[in-house]
Amino acid sequence: QVQLVQSGAEVKKPGASVRVSCKASGYTFSGYYIHWVRQAPGQGLEWMGWVNPNTAGTNYAQRFRGRVTMISDTTISTAYMELSRLRFDDTAVYFCTREVHDQPSAFDIWGQGTMVTVSS
Amino acid sequence: EIVMTQSPATLSVSPGERATLSCRASQSLDSSLPLAWYQQKPGQAPRLLIYAASTRATGVPARFSGRGSGTEFTLTISSLQSEDFATYYCQHYYFWPYTFGQGTKLEIK
């Protein structure tokens, strides 16, 4: 079945970097953008950006530019999100999700989420 | 950037009753109605319920319905079941960034 499976929880110190992976299966990986959305504890959903596995193109939310990198490896149908210079307020669950290429669309499949804790 | 505002923040409804959740966009969305609703339960990923403002996603029960246009949208759950008590988010996908509302928590009265 169609699914996105993310890597496990991470604990990082302030100033460090974290990389979260998102492995796709059950569909043509290159046919969909992979978006990243995060959710701080008790808070709402915040869109971070996307990567286009077909072109390697990216688009990042303004507040993350300079700190976030999103890439994909089509040979293993996996996308990655790396966030650098971590701060305490980056503590959140990070989700990957997909959007079909050919027209703006809703996010129909989500990964299970990866908890990233920033703690000294 | 389009700001999505949901109301109320919390809605208390008894099982079997109807619930109506609202979502307002800070600017009018396209005629293709690029508006989605998601359901999220604690510890789970969001689940797509409605897209294009009124189309139910695969497997979503018929008691969920969406409507609206322009800047005003609603999600209605016609007869609440125990599994429907959750937090609901609206999202536009008109242009990037695809922003979310702050959510409405639907709780048991």
C-alpha cells in the first residue's frame, strides 16, 4: 500500500543539526512533491517546505531559509529534511507528506512523524 | 501569505449531534476551491478528510461534508461518533506557502 515511513526519534543539543528521512513505497516517487510539516508540542501544523524528487527543486518557508535543506534520493525513494543550528523551539514532531505534481492538491498521505527534541 | 482562521478553537458537542466547524481565509481562494480539511488524533499524523472544499477523500464516511467558497468554508459532521472527537485543521493549497488554520478541537460534551 501507499505509505511514507519516517526515521526514529532524535535528541539533539542546541546548535546541532538533525536529519530526518522519509521512505516512500507503493507509488511512483518522482510523481509527487514531498512536503515537510512540523508540530510543536500542543501546537498546530506548520509547513516547512517541499522537495521535488523529479528535479531536486526545493521551496522553503521564509522562516526556515538558511537553516533547512530538503533533498531526495530517487534510487531508494527516500526524502530527507535537515535542520541546522537547532534551537529549543525546534522541538517538535516532523511529518513528511506528499502532493501530486500536476496540479495544486491536498496532502493525501502522511508519514507517522518523527519527534525531534532539542535539549541541553 | 494567506492566513487561515478557524473557529471556534474548541467545540463541545454530544455524540449523535451535529458539529459545524468554520474556516476563513484572509483572501479569496481560486474557483477550483483549493481548501482541505484534516483530522488529527493525539499521537497520530493528520488524516485528509476533504479536498477541493467539498470532496471526501477515499474512505471518509458520508457524515463528513464540506462546503464554502471565496473566503468562508465549513466542515460539518452530521451525527458525531465517538471516533470523531479530535482536532480538525483547514489548509489552503492555492499557492505556496500552503498555510493551515490553528485548529478546532472537537470534544465530547
